[in-house]
Amino acid sequence: MAQTEVFGYLNNGIPVQRLWLRRGKLRAAILTYGATLQDLRLEGVEHPLVLGATELEPYLDDMSYFGANVGRVANRLAGGHARIGGIDCTLHMPGADKHLLHGGKDGLHAQLWRIIQADDGHITLGIKLADGHMGFPGNLDIRLTYRIIAPATLQLEIEARTDAATLCNIAHHSYFNLDGSPDILDHQLLIDAEHYLPVDSEQIPSGEIAPVQGSRFDFRSPRPLRNVEPHLGYDHNFCLSRTVQPLRPVASLYSPKSGIRLRLDTTEPGLQIYDGSHINAPALHSISQTAYGPHAGLALEAQRWPDAPHHPAFPSIALTPDEVYRQSTAWHFEGPA
């Protein structure tokens, strides 16, 4: 059985569990809150590979997306509305928000998942989002499995089913830092994508599918994240394909300082890159025992393309009762030579 402990308590007194998975050279800590990857360790490396908190409280506030799985619709939906199954739906947002982000304030990241099965090498979690939750139609039944594959791969598999036409686009939202430095701008990134989605000042895609050639978005060969000074941040979708694909390598991240390499495989047609320009978390809550500031970690969010319902040329995120949403994403780690 996986090592299990109480990580903290929600405001209603219900406990949140933390389960440790161990196999090969990897150890991963999973929270039942948000199905969150709270900690990830590689044998022989002192620092964690992801950003995380030592207590539950930050996950209820400023660190709500750190390591969580977000949805039922990840990324942004412009204006907080969409046409779903032929019906115009208005989605639930706080009064000041203009767009829906990551499924809303009570999205998957803010839910307590149930443990279906767990052992030392894997855990399966489940949740049901009710018809009308955050304004979305359809009862959505989701199962999510983390699995460690020796020597050093963490794999995530997600399935979702609905009983009415709805939208579904789930993304994992860990921030990776492969050397424990204050920022990841000297990490070298490779993305196998020839196009990306330009966005407006509110991070909403314009609808253009732009070539990366000749731009700061060209990561087809490995290069540091750091660009011109001052650094121009990244919070953009890279277009890997037009449809869901068999599991294949799409990106890699390498730290020259530590010699650690991460290879990302996914079935998804999009990869949102966010370099953490707005991160601000005190050392008090950090598993790294250091403060997390801007660019402390890189989010590599495998997903469908953002704001898809408003752009007919984008891959659809519609889900009907006769379909099954499936995603598989894997992170392969190689330690220093």
C-alpha cells in the first residue's frame, strides 16, 4: 500500500490525504485535494523537481494551481460563455472576472477527489462534477491515475465521461524547476511545434495560428527561456497537432546547472507554456525552503487549445455521451551524468 497521511483539513473539517508513490528512482506525493502533485523527488538529487507547499493552506489560496489538475475546461474561455450542445451557456465567475480561467474558482483544482485504488507505484482518483457545476451542462465523471514507471517516469492518465453534451479539457499544472535556482530562465526548452497562438492583453487567443519561425516562440531547437532584457514572458499555447495523437515526445527541458533533463510525452494537441511571471509565494510554505518569486518554475500544460469554442478552426473540446475523453501525459527524467 502507498504511504498515506493526513496533510491538512478543509474549512469544513474534512481531511486531505497525502499519498507517497515510490518506484525506481522517483518518489511522488499526491494530494486528494485537486489531485495535486505536491512533491516530486529524483534519487540522488537534493532539491524537489516541482514547486509545492508544505501545508494545505497555500493550496486554498495563492498556490491553488500548483501541481493541480485543472478543468473541467483548462485555460481561458473568453467572456465566460460558450455554446454547448446548441445552447448558449453562461458560466459562473467572480464578479470582477471577465473570462473563465481553469474551470472557475471551484474547478477540479479546488475539489476533494476520492481514492479508488492505490499501491506503492500508482494511485487512481475519481470525482464527479454535477450537471450545472460552474454553469457547465452534464454530469462529468472523471478518473485520473498517476503511475511511476521505473526507472524515472511519472505518467498521468485521465478519462472522463458525460451524460449530456458538455466541454472537457483537463490539464496538469505543475511548475518544474530542475536545479533549485531562484528562476528557470536559464533552463533550455525544446518544443516540437511549428505554430503557436498569439494572444491579446488579456491572454485570449486572437484566432491566428502563427508560425514560430523567426520569433521568440521558436523552440524547435533547445535554447534558454531567457530572451531579450527585460525578459518577455511566456503564457502561450504551442500547436503540436490538430487532433489527439498516440503518446509521443513533444518537448524537453534541461538544466545545464544540474544536468537533469525532463522529456514530456503527451497525447494532447496543445502545450501551454507559462514561465511563472506572477509567482509569489513565501519561503514559509515552500517545500524547497526558499521563497518562490517570478519565474520560479515552468508550467508545461498539455491540453487542447484554449478558448476553442470561440474559434471553429481550433480542435474541438466538445464531449458527448457517446464519447470518452482520454489523455495520457508522461514526464521522463534523466539524472545528472
